[in-house]
Amino acid sequence: MYTQEFGKLWSKMSRDLKTHMETELSPALTEGQLAVLELLVPETRMKPSDFLPHLSTTPAAVTTLLDRMEKAGLIIRVRDEKDRRIVWVSATVKGVEECQRGTEVRKQFLDSYLNRISSHNQQLLVYLLGKVANL
């Protein structure tokens, strides 16, 4: 009944967010890099394989993404001292700063959408989207 309308609205909001994020994060950061940093910063260090369940991509794509991030000074990779097969990824100071900037850019954009409705309706919307997403 509402499937088509929901699809149109979801598509528009997703497009608007993607366009905004690409514009505001560029040239220092991409959305994929922000996703990595958001996982990495609270953990201090992670192995490249730790990103796979969260990014819905291939190991080769993660390696390419990390290569670009290292070249941009967002992360560093260090081999484990005890087991040289293990590579640890850590955010640099620049990476932490860009992560904070990126999350703030997204927050401000989403706030601009959500502030169009009351606090009660924001809570209801988040609750209902959680139901739709099976969370």
C-alpha cells in the first residue's frame, strides 16, 4: 500500500545524504573512509579482516581502501611484533580529526532533516525505522 511512496522517500533521502556527504567530505575523506575510521577510532587498532563484516565488501577492496587511507595520512599499518603475519591498522591524529569532522557533517545534515518534526515524532520515527530494519 505505502511501499512505492516509502521507496521514493527513502531513495530521495539516501541520495540527498550521499550527495551532501560526498560534497562536504571531499577532498580529504570519502564515505567509505569515514566508515573505516568510525570503526577504528574507538578500538585504537584493528586487523584489516576485522573491517569485512562491517563494510560489505571484499578483502581486496578493503586493502585498496586502506592503501588510499594510508597514503592520505589517515591511518598507519604496523606489523605485529610477535606474529609478523598480523598487520595492525591504527588511526593517525589526522584520521581521528577527519572522523570527528565527518561525523559532525553527517549529524548536522540529519539534524536539519529531523528538526522539521517534533522531538516526539523524531523518537517515533527512529522507533519505527528500527522496526522496519528488524533492530
